[in-house]
Amino acid sequence: MLRIAICESVRWDQDYLKKIVSGYMDQRGICCSIQCFGGGFEFLDYVSSRGSFHIALINASMERFNGIETAKELREYDRACQIIFVSFTDEFAISAYSVGAQSYLLKPVTRGELDQALDNCVRIRRERDLGTLVVKMSSGYYSILYRDIVYLESSGHKIIIHLSDGNCLTVYGRLDDYEDSVNEDPRFVRIHKSTLVNADYIFFIGREEILLYDKTALKISRNLINSAKEQYFTYLHSKQSRIMA
């Protein structure tokens, strides 16, 4: 089931967005649940205690705690949630890039505009769900979703696969072989001869290390820093190029 949040302080707009989203999902036979919130604090309280959403429609220009601030806090909990901003002004459009929004729509939002934004979200989610890495272990074969892999690191003849739930899998092999396996997915970035990182989990890239959203610091090779940055920002741009759709 697709979990969708609508964070909108204007009740009429909240009802209007819910009606369009509900109609979109019904027409396409997509099972979903829609939860509405009147402000950023209410939304974040829910996320922190009861889990996040697959898609969030957020009013960028809410008073007190605006949508950009809300989205920044959301990213502390969840990097995968796809965000669609709505607003009566384009004042926050540039800032929306910093939180990885999929779309930024100006009010009054038309059904066609929102349908297109939702099309992008659904397509990207399906692509994420389809990408898998198959690994062989002594107990059998495991299929791991790309989106669940935070990073891979080599240690001797072993590869340690760090997962988003905090667990790790250890397999035998070379990192080069695993890099070839995930090469079809542009989110994986080689930052060191022994480390391959999922760009969705990168918070900051410095001169000597990168910082993940869970505060994990990973060393970045001098020989790879330029190519790693180029690949990361190319991937980031490809995700965000639809922001004004």
C-alpha cells in the first residue's frame, strides 16, 4: 500500500489535494492511504512516532514552520520519501532543491499538473523497487533492494553490505564485481577503492570524507573525489530536474 501525506494549513486546499490524489490512485488501481496534517509540527510528530510516507505533498509557504523547514526535518528521518511542494509563490522553489523535492507546483494546482507530478513519483518508486542486488551466502541466495543498501565496503576478501535497517551482510568477493552488478543504477558512487556508497544516503561531501545522514563518516580517496562529486551531482540533478514539472 502506498502511504501518502498531505501537509497543508489551508483546509480547502487540503481537501482539494486529497480529492485529486484519491481520484488519481483510484483511476490507476493503486491501493493507498492518505493522511492529512494541518502543519509541519503535526506532520513531523506523526512521522517520528509512527513512521514515514512514500509520498508527501507539502505547502512550502505555511506560516510559523514552512514547508522547506518541515522537509529538512523530515530528511532526518527519511531520505526516500518523495516530496511534492505546492505554494502560491515561487519564493521557495530554489530551496526545494536542497531537500530533494520531485516537483514544485504553483497554486492553483490543476489536476493535470498534480497527475504529472504523481506519475513521476509512482514511476520512480517502481524503478527503485525493481532494482535488486543478488548475493550468494552459505545459507542460500539473497535479493536485496538497491534502495535498502547504504554502502558496501571491502575488507580483505569479504564485502560488508550495510543496510538501511542497521543490519549488515558479509559475503565473499571483490568490490569491483559488485560495482559491475549495480552499475545499471546511477545512485551508487565509488568514493574509495574499498567503498561504494548509495548517493541517496549522502548528506555532505568534503575534501577527505563524506557524511551520511546517520552521521557515519566515510573516507573519500583523493584520486576519486572529482569523479565521485561529478557522479553524485549528476545523479542529484537528474532526480531534481523534474522539480518545476
